[in-house]
Amino acid sequence: MIDELRTERLLLRPLTLDDADAYFRVYGDPRTWEHLPSSRHTSRAMSVDAIERAIAGRLEYGFSHNAVFLREPVGALPAGAFLGSAGARMLDFDAWNLGYRFAPEAWGRGFATEAARASLTAAQTTRPDTPVTARVLGDNAASIRVIERIGLELQWRGRAARLGGSDDEHSSTPGTTTHLDRVIYADRALGDEMLDAVIALG
């Protein structure tokens, strides 16, 4: 079980319920959900639920999402600032899903790449035989750049039509992305069955 990760500028440590207020400030900020407004946390309880799932995931699989803090001052950001979260969660099948979200004031400084790279390595170390995937909306160029910088390779681009469904079948379901252009990346080739399972997640 990985207790914490340190990079040149960042400290990643397991999320706890003490992080709920800071976490909600990031996940409740509409600017951090520009590409998927329906998934924004509209209550602190939603953030608490997400943190509780991260805690449970770490206990079961040895790694999960982490709180990300700045180790030393960078510009106007002070040492110890809560920047957001980054890590990987285990899907319902044997695959990690890499993810991260940062406060707007932390954007444009390479923090997402730094945290995502550390999270990728941690997930691979924790369960070497489990693929690490990343799902990104096709119009989120910044996140795509991060995923490509850390070495994940494109596995699929499109909509849920691959599975025989209508492009707008889930368009009214909050947080679902199957009707949107999406890209799926992974650290290794995915078999058809696993790729279809990742696509179906939305």
C-alpha cells in the first residue's frame, strides 16, 4: 500500500475526510468542469462520498486518488496549498482509471502532468499486471496533452455507437459521456472485451 508520493514540486498523500472542504472547493468550481458541467459537485456531501470511495479503494487495492499539495511556493501559490487530486481508481473489472482535477489557480504550471506521471507509476507498481486506462472528452485538449506526455497510447476515439447504441442515447443522463466524442488511452494494448467495457463506462 502506497502511503504518499513525492515529486519535484508536489506531495500526493491519501485523501481523508479532513480534505472535504478543500476538495469541494475544487470539485464544486464550475471552471473545473468546463467540458462536463453535469458532473460538478453541487454539495459538500458529493465530495465526501467521493473521498470515502477513494479511501475504500485504497484499502482494497493498495492505491487510489490522493490529495495533491505544493511542497514549495510557486508564484503566488504558497507551500502546502491544496491543489486538487490525482490518482487512479480500480474499475469494476481489472483495470485502473487514471484521473486528476486541479484548482484553476494551479493550471498552466505542469502540475497535472507531474501528478499524473507519479500516479501512473504508482498504479503500475501496485498492480503490474493491471492495465492503466484514461478516459478523456475529445474536446479537452489540455487533458489529452497530459495523458500523451506521460506515455499513455491512444486505444480508441469515438462514441458509444461502437457498442451498437445511439449517439444520444444517454445525453440526458447527468455525468454520462457516451453521447460525446471521447478518447481512451492506456499503458498497453487492450483486448476487445476490455476496450468495450471501458467504452461502455461513459
